[in-house]
Amino acid sequence: MRKVSIFGATGSIGQSTIDLIARAPDTYDVVALTGGHNIDLLARDAIRLKADVAVTAHEQNLPALRDALSGSGVEAAAGPAALEEAAQRPADWVMSAIVGAAGLLPGLRALENRATLALANKESLVTAGPLIMATAHAHHAKILPVDSEHSAVFQGLVGEEMDAVERIIITASGGAFRDWPLEKLATATLAQASAHPNWDMGQRITIDSASMFNKALEVIETKEFFQVSPDQIEVLVHPQSLVHALVGFNDGALMAHLGAPDMRHAIGYALHWPNRRDLPVDRLDLAKIGQLDFRAPDDRRYPALRLAREVMQAGGLTGAVFNAAKEIALDGFIAGQIGFMDMAGVVEEAMMRLSADSALIHAAMTLDNVQAADHMGRITARELIDAAH
């Protein structure tokens, strides 16, 4: 049986992964499931999948997790150290779906353990791309992309040479506000930003989609994963969310990946790679769909995309600062301390302030230095929000 672990099991990606694994219970031996505050769901899935251990990221939730797992034979654990220990348990395939920078360390530990890492945690490559890729190389581990866009690019490159690639185009739905008048965005509410028109995702990712910070992270992720130059990466707004990415080649051809907006496409490809297996997803009826629409993103509406270009140009540990400030700015919007369009301003100002600290930004790409840059990005963003609130 194939040993698998799922980090971020209670989120949308984790639940879609569990859906696929639960359909073939005799094929997989579940080592670890991890989650946050949704203890009932974490415990229920751990018992159903007969996991060795269930881990909550929050130590205060340990008593509740122990109670929920009582008599099941599933071990309960909590806290960052427990997450790290779970990632070090032998597994053949690990889903990295923890949201935010918190997913970096478990992913690194899984790679050091020579697991195949199914990477849905885009922040790992944004904050520490060279470190992640070097760790995989040093330990002969494989990283498979799970973001729908990067999975689409990965599939489009099968049998192709990177030297023949001219450009990579990743698509974006445009989020909840893609058709709003520009002047109305400053008044967008939390509830409005939390409703995605196409995908069923968690609140934070849905808001990041509306602001296009999610796509900004994916632009940086594209550079790090596929080792292409920033000017080879393009973004198109595609409201139907059916074309996930396109790869352009030096003969003028574009290879497009199409599929229903269902993350089980990308998860299933990573789970079964290098083979394809039947998946319980909708099949597209192109005649019924009728047309596919594309348009260039407006940087005034989506300033996060411009900031992503600045991150790639600056290099070093700027990505760690960018992501940390983005996470704090999102916290501020959710808490009602800043407006929707203020998030980009907080991130830009934090990047500008910390870019002057050459010792921080251009330190060696080590875990400690990444975490230091992350810490400073959070502190600076928090100070900016407090000053504005």
C-alpha cells in the first residue's frame, strides 16, 4: 500500500484529496492528517481513513482532539513541533495544503524524508523557492504542482523541452469584483469579497482571488517552479475558469489545458502521476459552453500583479516579505481595520521599507533567514495597519 499524508486536511484542497483517497481505501495507508480549528472534521476523517496520527496546529485544541479520537487508535498531537514530526514520518506521497507560510517547514521536512511532495502551498515557493528546489534535488525527492494553473503547465510540458518554451500564460477568474466599476472597489465588504463566482474555496483564498494576490503568488511560483524568466510569464483574466494555463512554444503553438473548475483534476494528476486514472469530475461540453473569454488584467484593479513583478525583479528574500505582509494585510481586512484596496498599499509600503535593509533582503537562502524576513514583514505590515486604523 502507498503511504500518504495530508497537511491541511480540513481545507478545500485537503478535503478534495481525502475524497479521492477514500474512494480507494485498499490502495492507501494514511500516515498523518493535519488541520487547524475544525477538530470534528479532522477527527472524523482520521478515524474514517485509519490514520496513524491526527495533528492540530493549535495546541489549545489538543484536549478536544484527544476526546474526539478516544478509542479509535488514532494518535492525537498538536502544535508546530508535532506538525514537523508528522512530516518526518515515512510517507511516499505528501499533500502540502496548509495555507500560508506555515506550510513551508512541513514541506521541507517531507522533502528531506524523500517523499513526493504534492505542492498546493504556493507560499513555499514564493518565500523560499530556491531552498525548496535545492532541498528536493539534494534528497532526490519529487515536487508535483497542485495549483490548477501549475498542474496545467506541468502537463503541457510533458514530452517538451524547456528550451522551446517562449511563454507561460496562467489564467485568473478575476474574482468576485472582476466586473465591478473601479471606483466601487474601495467600498467592497468582507462578505462580498468572500464569494467566489466559480470556485468553492476557503475565505482567505477567495479574498486573495478577488484582490488577485492569489495570482500574484502564482506568478512568482511559476518563475520558481519552472525556472523561467519573469518576462516569459503572462496573466489573462478568463471568467469561465475552464482554461487553466497555456504554454507557448517557439514555433508559435499554444498548448492549452482545459477542465471543469474542480481541484480534483490537479490533485488526481499529482496523486496518480506519472499515470492518468479515472477521476470523478465533470466532462466539458464545449458546444454547450459556446465560447471562452479572455482579457488582459488591469493593474489599477489588481495592483498585486505589479507587486509580484517587483518581487521577482528584487529577488533575494523579498518574496518572504511580500507574502508575510500580504497575510497580515488580509488579516487586517478581515478584521475590518483596513479597506479592500488598502491591502496592496500595506504590502507595497512594507516591501519599500524593508528593501532598504540589504542584510535582511539579501541574506543567504536558509530557513532561518526566510523566517527572519517573514517575521519582519509581519511586524512592519502590522505597524502600518495599526497606524492607519
